[in-house]
Amino acid sequence: MIKARIKKTFPARPDSAGFSLDIDFSAASGITVLFGPSGSGKTLTLDSIAGFVRPDEGRILLDDAILFDGATRVHLAPQARQCGYVFQNYALFPHMTLRENLAFAAERRPRLERHRRVNEMLERFRLQDMAGRRPHEVSGGQKQRCSIARALIGSPKLLLLDEPAQGLDAPLRVEFYDILRQVQAEFKTPMILVTHDLEECFELGEEMIVLYQGRMVQSGPPRRVLDQPANLEVARLLGAFNLIPAEIRMLDPGRNRSRVQVGEFEIEGPYFPGHLKGDRVTVCVRPEQLRALPRNGRPGANQVAVELKRAIERPRGVRLEFSGGIAVDLSRADYEAQRENKDWLIEFPGDSLRVL
Amino acid sequence: MTIDWFPLWLSLRVALVATALGVAAGISIAYLLANREFRFKDALDAAVTLPLVLPPTVLGYYLLVVIGRESPIGQIWEKMFGSPLVFTWKAAVAAAFLRSFPLLVKSSRAALENVDRSYERAARTLGASEWKLFCRVTLPLARRPIYAATALAFAQALGDFGATLMVAGNIPDRTQTMALAIYDAVEAGNGFLARVLVLVISALALIILTFANRLAPAVVKR
């Protein structure tokens, strides 16, 4: 269990804009993902927990140990924190073999146990055949596994991972996600993982924390964050939404109904608490929640007539981009059936419509 | 005509001892400059660079002040070993040390600072003490430029003239190094001896520099 309340300010200088981090979160077992664009303070948070950076104020607790406390000036050295760290570049010592890298990390353990422990980890991470090689002589995936093994060999109470899948090709990423899940199941070490990749959040994260400009803007299970982004900022950061300007025309709490105007069309949705008639809002809808249809005659309920700008082939289907910047994701089969369409309609989901 | 090779052996011995001391002191100070924040850090940096730019006679003068017979260090030395430090080959070591030491500090500091910080951070999270990580991670990763700087420092120590003359004198068969022997040979009109010694010391320096160049550019592979 890690509890972190961290404040850290870098004042503006002539050559830099300055930055301030102000976060407060706790993470139990499992994998917690810190998600955010670059410069949002993700790595700074990780470095504060690891002890590389001294926060200005706050308190960091790991299980019942105080790692940092601003008020009483406690600031444990990284050596004393029992936090494993997997670096973005792996940071395997280049002048040592993989075995020596692990042995270096095992030196805190009792002498008799070290050798066995190193062998166990080499085997566990399928590195026995590479054990005698230096990091530059092995593949990216092997380096990756070795750096996780090295971080785990001292049985840390928390594992910190800084964009660990960044340099890996797609197949290796899949393998890496598997390994991390296995490690999680086997070692039960809580992990905090930094990423700006939404897919990675969903692959790994039981909880996600969205960071933006040094602040936490939302946290929760990734599915819930994606279904209910707390505000426009989060929706933009997730990068997975159509954000369409609209105006509320009618609100009916009794029948749980509303009508919003999008362009020259009106669409229906559920009642939006906290909004007033005439509010300018943003309709927030994921491309796969929309349906694209051929246009025959007048648009029906919840349908909007649009013009197709372009169709983009994607690994899992086709994305259609329409006028007004609206994107719709179709499966390949759906697209093939409709590719002759001259005029298009988009159908909004109605009940699951959200506005921000 | 026989050539007295004593100055060559003396020069090599002086340079070797001076370089060994220089490496030890140079890496220690470079470590402080590269890793610690303290007051007067810039002043320390400037002070260790000073011997690079001061005239050799000034260095010699300072050395005389510090290790001369009147100075505390000189007196302690005399009490411990029964003879003065100045005008011995050990004083020549001090002079050569002072000449080669700034280069070692500068190069070692650059080499240490060049080591990717993430290696040191990794070692810390793995529980390594600062001393262990310096000896087993930082220093091995910085070793090639330090080797190169050591070779250069050795070449520089080999050729000191002014400071050596002032603190060790020019006593044949006792403190007469190559540089001093060449000066003497030229003064005495012994052109043959001067030519031989000049060629020997040039060849030696050339070999050392070639060696240093081969060490310097190699970067540690990731």
C-alpha cells in the first residue's frame, strides 16, 4: 500500500516555464497506471517515490514506512526505500553480463542465498542462455525481462515502471504485458506504471490516474474513466472521443430526456443533471459508439446528415472522418457493405450520450 | 661517446609516481565536483585549474613556499625522514604532480559526469551504497576517458621543466630529469647529447599520445 501526497515546484526561469506538481493518491496491490501527456509530471511522481527527487512538501508512505515527510524532514535515501525501478532505457549496467547485473542487485541478500536466487530469476525470466552476455548483445525483450528481474530480485515492496514498453515492437509489447501480469500474479508486488499509451492502461491497469500539468484530473478503473471522463480536459487527454460543440435545447428530468442541437440537427439524450437549457456544451462520444448509415430521404431520430471527408484504413477496421470533425469506427465488413454510399447519416447512441 | 641515461630513468620514475598520485587525487576531487554541492565549489574548480595557466616559475615558487625547509610541511618531512624534501627527486615528483593534476581533475570530472545518471539511480534503487556504486558502476563506465587522461598526464609530467628546476634543482645524477639534461647539454654545447635526448623524449611522447588517442574515442556500448 502506497500513499503519496507530493508537492514540488520548479520556479519559472528565463529559459524554462516552471512547473508545479501537486498530487495526492494511494494505490493498493495490483497495477496502478499514471497516465498523462509528456510534461504532466508522471516521471517526477515516480522519481519522488523512488527518492531521486525531494518534494517540497507532503508525505510518502509505503506500507507502514515513512519514505518522505515534509513536516519532519524525513527523506530516506533511495537505497533504503525498497522500491524497485524499471527505467525507460532499462539502465542495465553495460559493463556487466546479465548474470552480473542480477548478482549486483542480489548482494543485499544473505551470501548463501544469492547464487540460488540469481539462477532462479534467470530461469524464471528465460534468460539462462543469455546469462553470460552483456546487455548490448541481447534483444530488447531480453533486456526488458532482465531489468524487471533485476528490480525484483531484492523483493521490493513496490515496483515503479517508467514507460517500460516504450521501445518495444508490437509483438514484444504483447509479450511484455503477459510477463507483467504473470509477475503481478506471482510476486504480488504492487506496481506503479507510467505511460501515455491508452491501450497500455487498459491492458495492465486496475486503476488509472490521469495527470495533466502536474495535477490529478481523474482517477478510477480505466473502463470507468473512459466511459465517464470527468471533464473536457480528460476527454481530450484520452484522445478517444469525438468532441462536438452543441447547445442544450430541452431538459426533462421527469422523463429523463433531453435534446441537444448539433449543427442544424437535434438529437436526443438522457437528462443531464447540472446543466441548464441553452448551455453550450460538448457532446462526448467515442467513434465506436456512433453508427454510420446510408442516407435515404430525411434523417430519422438521433440522426445527422454528414459528408464523408475520408476513410482511413486501420488495423482493426476502418475509421470514417466526416464533416464537422466527427469520426466513426466501422468493422471492415460494415464498411465493405456501405462503401458505395453517396450520402451518409450518423446515428447517435441516445441513452448513452454524454455532454461535458 | 657514452650517454648517461640516468635522466631518462629519473624522468620516468618521477612521472610514474606523480601520475599515480595525480590519478588518486584527481578522481577524488573530480568526484566531489561532479556529485556534491558545496560552497566555494566554483572556487575549488578554478583553483585546481590554476596550474594549467600559471607560469612554471610561479608554481615552483608556491611549491617552495609549501614544501620548503621553512614551511610546516617541509619541517614535518625533515623530522620524519631526517633530510629535507626540497632538492630531492621527491620534490621533482611534487612539481610534476602539480603540472599534470589539473588535466586529470578536468578530464575525470567530465568522464564521471558523462556517465548516464540512470545507471547510478538504478544502482541506488538496488540498494548499493554510494561507495559501491562509484567503484562498480560509475568508475568502470568512465574508465576509458580516464585512462586516456592518465596517459596524457603522464606525458605532461614527463616534460616539466620550470617548477622542477625551482624545487628540485638541477643536480646531475640526483635530480636532473630529461628536460633539465637537455637544457644542460645545449648550454654546454653538447649537440649530440641534446639531439639524442630530444629524439628520445619526443618519441616517448608520441607513443604515449597515440596510445591515449586510441583509448579516448571508444564509447561504452549499450
